Amino acid sequence: MWDAEKYPLIIAGPCSAESEGQMLRTARQLVQIPEVKVFRAGIWKPRTRPGEFEGFGETALPWLEKVKKETGLKTTVEVAKPQHVELALKYGVDMLWLGARTVVSPFVVQEIAESLKGVSVPVMVKNPVIPDLKLWLGAIERIHAAGIQQILAIHRGFHYFEKSPYRNAPMWEIAFELKRVLPQIPIITDPSHIAGKRELLQEIAQKSFDLEMDGLMIETHENPSQALSDARQQLTPEALKQMLQQLVLRKRTGTPEFEYKLEALRTEIDKLDGELIQILAKRMELTDEIGEYKRDNNITILQMKRWAGIIRDRLSIGTHLGLDEDFLTELLKLIHKEAIFRQTEILNRNKEKEK
């Protein structure tokens, strides 16, 4: 579809198609930005509550058709049911995407997949609103099983209950895991929905490229303050142009000398990882021994005073060595969770023997 090594895919356009004039005026400005290859617009808008602007539906598709004819930009819209697919293709839409709310429902994704059989059109699949890699993978697999060969993933962040500067937490690790499992699938980032406000777009877009994502989908409006949806996260075309000019595209591979040094450092990490795994295995052996000793002496598994002391002591040591406190806390929680599980299993096995 395109070579991400040479240039990333840039998709831009308004959150919602609001009028024919708005679409054409925005597209005329976007086509002046060489990096922009695809024009996006929300035709059907899945809103959280009834009464909010839900898009103009089929009425807006001829507007998109005019954008394509006048500017030569490819076009893309979100589809949430088979009727949307049928109408989008009828009006010559070049690419389709499945939204975050759609991807959480395997039933709906399967219905859309069925409607795509026999069709040759690129399909983009956004991550689900919740941080569930299997749902994201499942949606991609269903679309692929329908015969679609050109599939892209869109990383748009995840709904997160803890306080965050972002509208949707990036959770880059989930996108990394998708790239590991499906290395052939390009992943583009949607900074607009991750950020929720335009002030953070540059930061997220740059990090996306630094992390080897393959492109961006950015909501762009001729007059964001007047937008009917998501006004705070949209840029003007001029602001988009400036942002793209400021982004630094780094090479994905270096000189032979660089690669040699990198490989040497990675070899050292591999060695340390092996030692770390051996240490964890030894720690779990001691955990099992403690579990058996508690069982034999009829002592409860969870010792809160001991656990509090571990957290306090390990955090003190780790932070002194320059490790992040949140990282250490999560690591210790995982180790403790596994230790409790193993000791519980030891206790349960003893109960089974007694029966």
C-alpha cells in the first residue's frame, strides 16, 4: 500500500462531515500538504448518549466524493454495520475503518466482515476502547478471514480510570505486542483520540514515530472552535502542516558500526535476562518451601506486615539505584501475586490429599 520506510502514512480530515463547504475547504488546504495522502471524515458518528450530533450519514457521502474528485486525495470513513460498508463502497470510498466501540463486539465485527467478502478495499481496525489485545487481534483476524488482504491497525489509546493527562491512555505496550504478534500489519497512531486536546498532539505524534509506528490519523478542521464534535482535539490544516514539519523521522537501522555496537549491548541484555529468570525461578522455589512450611504449621498464607515491609525495603533500594518507583511497585506486585498463587496451590493440594 505504501512504504513506511520511505514515508509514513498521514491521514487527516475533520472528526465529522458537517457540510459540503466545510469538507471541500478543509480538503483544499490539506492537499497542499505533501505528506497528507488520505482524507478522513466521520459520516456516521457513534455517540455515547442520544441527542448528540451523530453525523449526516449517506447525505455526506457525495461531499466526500467531491473531495476525492477535486483534490485527488484518497478517502476513508468509519463503518459500524454492513449497510455502512455498502453505502461507502457505492460512493467510491477508498478505505474503511472500524471504530473502537465497534471492535469490542465480535458479533458486529463478524457482520461487517461478512459484508466485505469479495471486496478489495483496505480496512483499518482501531483498538477497542478497553485494553484487551485479544479483542483487537480477533477483529483483525475476522477481517482477514473475509478475504481482505490490506489491513492496518490504528492505535488510538484506551479508556483508563486512573488520572491521566490524556483522553485515552496510550498504553504503547499493547501496540508493541500487536506488532510482535502480527509484524506484517502496519500500525498507525491516532494522536487526536489519545490526546483529547491539541496541545499534546505534537508530543504523541513524535513518540509514535520514535517507536516505529507507520503513520498518523489526525483530526483536522478548517475552524476547530466551531466543530460539532471533538473541537478540542482538532487542528487547523495550517497547524497540521507546522506540526508535520517539526516531526523528526529517525532511521530504523543504522551503520554497520552502529548495528555492531547495538548487537553487543543486546547480547549483554540477553545474558542478564537469563540470569534474572534463573533468580526468579530460585525465588519461587523458596516461596514454595515457605508455603509448605506454613501449611505444615497451619499458618495463613498472606502476611500483610511482611508484605508491607517488602514493599518499603525494595522500593528504598530500587529508587536509590535509579529505578522508577511505579515500575518497581508493579513488578513487586506481580511477583507477590505469583507467590500467593503458588502457596495457595500447595495448600489446596494438601486439602485434596486429606479428602
